[in-house]
Amino acid sequence: MAVNTSPESPLPVGEVSRLIGGWIDRLGAVWVEGQITQLSRRPGAGVVFLTLRDPSYDISVSVTAYRQVFDSVADVVSEGARVVVLAKPEWYAPRGQLSLRATEIKPVGVGELLARLEMLKKSLAAEGLFAPERKKPLPFLPQLIGLVCGRASAAERDVLENARHRWPAVRFEVRNVPVQGVHAVPQVVQAVKELDEIDDVDVIIVARGGGSVEDLLPFSDEQLVRAVASCRTPVVSAIGHEPDNPLLDHVADLRASTPTDAAKKVVPDVGEEYERVRMLRDRARRCVEAFVEREERGLAHALARPSIEDPHRMIDERADHVASLLDRSRRCVGHLLDRAQSELTHTHARVVALSPAATLKRGYAVLQRADGHVVRDPDEVTADEALRARVAEGEFSVRVDAARSDAASDARSDA
């Protein structure tokens, strides 16, 4: 329960320690799992001191156990072992320390570890962290490779030597970290995150040699799996040997059976690439040569055609035909013109023979009154009327005789 205090009425340290002890005493015995990082068995002492650590969160707690409790598992438990402890929290008031008083200690067996890993695997798979569509492709030729491995380890040597043998120009950014024990998980996670933040790093390799299931447990830790899943840089898992299968293999973008295999899968072999380039170059040369030969044959076949061999022959043949047609058209037009000329001459002669001018030339004349009206009947004129007579060579004036006019009138009356 909360305690009311103020600067004017503070609690003494002893009272605070007593209250903390009271609160802790209310917590009953609990089962706790952790990894033993320190183990102290003093000769003749009736109490064994242990330190349990949670490798995922880098938290430790002190544990005490009576000798008879620890002696029951002393043959199978040592530093680095995972155990499950039934303990009750205790508060040591004089020093203000919290510890656990263990009444039962059970080692975590390999079978139990594997069962827990299988449950964790199913849980992470259900979240989609192992989905194939999350896998990022590796670059063809990485310029800078991030390597997380143990210091001066065989895994580091295998990766560096094999990668540089395959491609001498490749560069590495190495992070040496513990690869087993209580400090492995946080430092491996930190190294992976540091390399992922470097823009020049093209791919990250997490490598470790073989070992027991307990030795490889850090690479099945949930915290490490989630850190790798959130990386933007492709990650290659090279943990243990072929049979080893930590959870890191499932979340990584590529799984290599060994560190040597990781170097072979990440870095191309310069000799193989040179041979591939040579083969492609030879293939390209053969394709070009075949294409040129095919085009040459096609060109030779085209040049052998009569139209290409003697291109003017068709023109000459067409020219003779055009000349023949032209001559024929000229003859036809000449005949038409001659016939038209003959018909025109004949028509002209008829027109001339029937024209009024020809009649006048035969001695006839045309009489016209002053208004231009042609006189066709004697009754149309009167005595002494002036008329104009038109003959072949011109015209002149005439006057109607009165006697002639009267005679004409009488003739019409008799009639």
C-alpha cells in the first residue's frame, strides 16, 4: 500500500527497508527459469550462491539454496546451464538486496528445450516472420559485407578466407561478439543493428561454428529473431553445421549450412564469372557470325535476281512497249485528224454553197426598207419609197416606181 510521506515527515531508511521486505514477503514461491552465470560452493558452507540471468533481456538475480537442495543436481548443473528454480523472494534488509531462496532446482533438458523452441517457432511463424515473401534477394556482387562472429573463431577465418579467395576485392565490416553464453544475445543483436544502419553494407552474415543445442540457443532467441526480421539489409544465417537448425535460419533471407557455405553463396567466384563471361562472349560472337553469314547469303541471293543483276532490262523492255504504244496512238490521232479535216472541208463547201453570199454572187439582190426589214412582197412597199439594195459586191439605194407599184396592185386585185 502507498505510504504518505513529505519532506517534513520522511521515513527512515530502516522503515523503508522493512516495508519493502513486507511487500516482498507477500509474494509466494514462484518457478523461475534462467541461465546460471555464477556458481559459488564454498567448502563447508551450508548455502550455495548462484546468479540466474535472462539472456534475452540482460537481467540477473541472486539465488541462494541450501547445500542439500543443490547437491541433488550438482552432477548435471554447472555455470552456463539452464535451470528452472522454485524459489521465494527474500529481502535482506541490512544491505537492501533482493534474492531468491530456492527450494527446488531442475535442469532444463534438451528435449524440453527443443519443445519450447518448437512452440516459439510456431508462434513466430504464425506472425509471418518466416514467410517466403519477406525474404530479400542478395546482391550479385556485394562490395561491403557485414560479419557477426566470435573473436578469432574458425567461422570468421572460414568466411574471410573463402570470400577473398573467390573475389579478392571484397571488403568486410567485422563485429566480434560472444556467440554463446549469457552475453551472446544482446551483443549479437546490437552488432546486427549496427551493421544494418551502415548504408554501405550490402549483406550481413551471422556465423558460428558447430556446437551443442545449448551452445546454439542464443541464435534461437526471440529477441534476435525479431531484430533480424526488422533488418532492411539481407541477412545470411551460417550457424553450426548442416544438421543444426536454429530459428535464425528460418527468419534469415538465406540459410547457409556452414560459414564456408555462406561465403560461397554470398560472394561469386571470380574464376567462374570470368569463364561465364568468356562463354557468353563466345556465344555472342557465334550468334553475330551466324547472323552476318545469313545476311550475306540473303544479299547474294538478292543480287543474283535479274532485276538486280540488270536493272535496266525491265526499263528497256518497258521503253519499247511505250514507244510502240506512242507510235500507235500517233497513227490513230493522225487518222482521226485527217478524217475530221475531210469532214470539215466538205461541210465548209456545203456551207459556202448554201450561204446568202453565194446567192448574191449569182446576180440576186436583197431589198431592205429603211428600218432594215427585208422586202419579200411588193405590197410591203409604196410608191417613191426609198429602199436599200444589197448585192454581192456591196449595196446601193433604189426608189420604188409609181407605175410599177400600181401595176402590182392591179395584179393583186385581178387575182
